Amino acid sequence: MSLPLDPPTSDALGILSRFRVQFYDCLYARADALFELTDAVLCTDGPVKTLVELSLAAEHRRGHGALYQALDRGWLEPTRLRRTLTGLPLPRLADGRIALAVDVSNWLRPDAPTSGERLFCHVYGRGRSADQFVPGWPYSFVAALESGRTSWVGLLDAVRLGPADDATAVTAAQLREVVERIIAACHWHRGDPDILIVMDAGYDVTRLAYVLSDLPVELVGRLRSDRVMLRDPGEPRSTPKGGRPRRHGGVFTFAKPDSWHTPDAATTTDTTRYGKAEARAWDRMHQRLQKRGPWLDHEGEIPITHGTLVRLKVEQLPGERDAKPLWLWSSATGIDAEHLDRIWRTFLRRFDLEHTFRLMKQTLGWTAPRFRNPDTADLWTWLVIVAHTQLRLARPLAEDLRRPWEKPAPSSRLTPARVRRGFRNIRAKTPNPAAVPQPTRPGPGRPPGSKNRRPAPRYDVGKTVKREPTLEAHLAKIAATA
């Protein structure tokens, strides 16, 4: 070992060394093989295409049999690893605010009928009406964002969505745990600005804002262009006939500019990539909610969740595509021009997480293996997250080992793939807690020519918990089980 087990944390090498030791402590079974497997992912030449090729790397001192046994029988404690990831230095925005992004990435397994807990994953196709639903394992990721155009994020959590899970409830619980860990790690103190959480249109941002209203967070989500929002009803007015006061005001239809009223804030910004960006905000806008979906089991009257509606329009997009307006909804109210610019700029940083997904799949080989057991897929997912975290921590230590056709770049602008080229040199300066492998003999295995008399079971794809078609049937079901 080139460094002690308790290195100083004042520099980048010390932080990386400490994280490697803490990661090894999170491995409770087959720790040595899993640790060396992660190093092989970081040090192998080229993208990871198959698992067996990782056993040929010099950093993996064990055979291919130990590699598969470690993934099949290994054990990593996710709770301890989550606390370790949150305890690392977090990326922040330019003003020091913490910004998180949540998104789902799919591990497609269309030809795996013996793999359980698969769902139908939405996949975008080329052209109109080319979207498909392919069986696979969807994973929900939460990452910390940084300012500027970059492909770096800090991965903090990953949860696989199962057949019996409600996506909104799982996301709310995941975000709550991440924020509580950030506060426990002293990254956020009382009096600091609220933590920004950005998400795409597939999330029910209104429901999440209501569930997480007790946390110091501000949620920003994208809305479809065919949505309708409502204004406040104003001061209650009495009529001769009496009756209940109105709960909703006028209608704000995104596709009908005639229904828009004067915005409460507006900014115009010149950008180098999108031209002139015009942002307009309407304060205290809310959605008409009904008792269905995540609000089906809500007791009492459905609350009104106010927020700020934002419309962003740019002159151009890369590739000379038509620049359609972007609609956002923020759970904050009473924002000013500076806050308005921060909302849409932070939302654009959400796409940095897409670069991370592409790196994990195409370079680190996240979806390359063909596992049968979903628990093994969860273990491999955490190993890939640890590998990406080590690349992020080694970013200040990396040298630009560029190809002859690539342009030079400073160390602060290196991409994760270029940092990975020189990680083998950085690894030599960090601790290696894995023990030396002991020589052994391989097991006999199944005799050649014998048939497999224990076929693997086959599983159906899709949700296992079905909702009742009507509200009356749902209430009757609750009454019957009470």
C-alpha cells in the first residue's frame, strides 16, 4: 500500500484514497474480488463490452470464475455507501447553491424471460410516433449538478423501480433521504438557500412539491406544452345566493396566448449557444387536481399548491432545429429576475446527467452484462457508480492523455472518458485494500454432456399491483380490507 489507511483529506489524492478505503469497508462479502473488479472497469483499455474481458486486466488479479462468483454471491451495503457518497465534496452552482437532478435510465432486457421484476420501459425512437415500450429494469438516479457546460455530475443515489412500486412515491422517498443525508453531512446549514431539484416532464412535480414541503428544497419540473394552469380566484365575493367561494381563478392555456395575463417577471439574456433567451414568469399558478393517481388515497380536500410558471423561448437550437418554447413550473413563489434566470439555467444543467448515462452505458459497461437476477444488477450498478465517483475525484489529478486528433484541454475541462485513460497511473498512488489472491482449484461443474434438469423459472413483464378502474371500486376495496 502506497498510502496509510487514514490519509489526509485536504487534497484531491487524499480524498480519493480515503474514498477507496471507505468503499472497501462497504463490501461485506467477496470484498477483494469486487474491489478489483471496480478497478478493472477503471483501468481497462477501451470501453467495457463483456465482463470476462475485465478478468484479463492487470488490476484484476483473480480468474474469471472469481469474478462471476463475486457478482453472484457478493454483498455491498447500499445504506453505508450512500452515506459515503454524500460525505464527499459536492458539486455546486456558481453561487454556491446545491442543485440536484433526478431522472430514470433504463437497463433494457427484452430477451430475458427468466429475469424477474422487469417493467415496460419507454424508449424514444426516430421519427414521429416511433416510441416503444421495451422490457427492462428502470433505475432512478439522483445526482448533484455543477455550473457551466460540462459532462460531470456527482451521483448520489440509485433505486430500481419494481413492479409493485409507485414511481411518484419512490421518487419522493428517494429525494427525501438524499436531502436528509446532505443535511446530516453538513453540506447545507440553516439559513442557506434552498436546494434546487430539477426534473423532466415525466414526474408529477406538484405532488412531489406537496410531499416534500417540509424540506428546504425548491422543485423545478418541465411541463408539456398542452397543459392548462389556473390563477388564484382573488378576494372572496359574496353573492345574493350565497354558496361556497371559488377555489380557482381564470384559466391559463399554454397553447392559447390570448389566455395569458401580464407576467410578473421577465428577463432577456444573450447566450452563445442559443442566441437570445427570453424568460417570462407568472406567479402563484396552480394545477386543478383530482382524486386519481397519487392523490387517490389523499384524505380530505385536495390542497392547492402554488408555484411559479416559467416560459423560456430561445432563438435557435444546436443543429438549426425549430426552437419551441420550454414550460417550467417552480414550487417557489414571489421570485425576482435573478431567481428567474437561475431557474431555467439550472434546468438546462439537468442534461449533464444524460452525458453521464451515456458514459455509464457506452464506456463503463453498465448495461453490457446479461444478468438473470435483478439483485446482481443492483450490485453491478453500485460498482459502476463507485467507478464514476472515483473518476470525478481523480479529475484534478489527471493528465491530458489525448489522441493525436484531439484538441488539448486543461485538467479542469477533461471529460470523464479522458480522465479514465490515465486512471491507471493515479491508482498506483492510492491504497489497495484488496488482499492477494490465494491459489485454488476450480470446481468440477456440471459433467460434460449432461442436461440441465433445473430450468430457470420465467416471469411476466409489467406491474403486479393494479389499481381499481373507478373511485367507487377503490373505496369499496379499502372498506373491505379495513
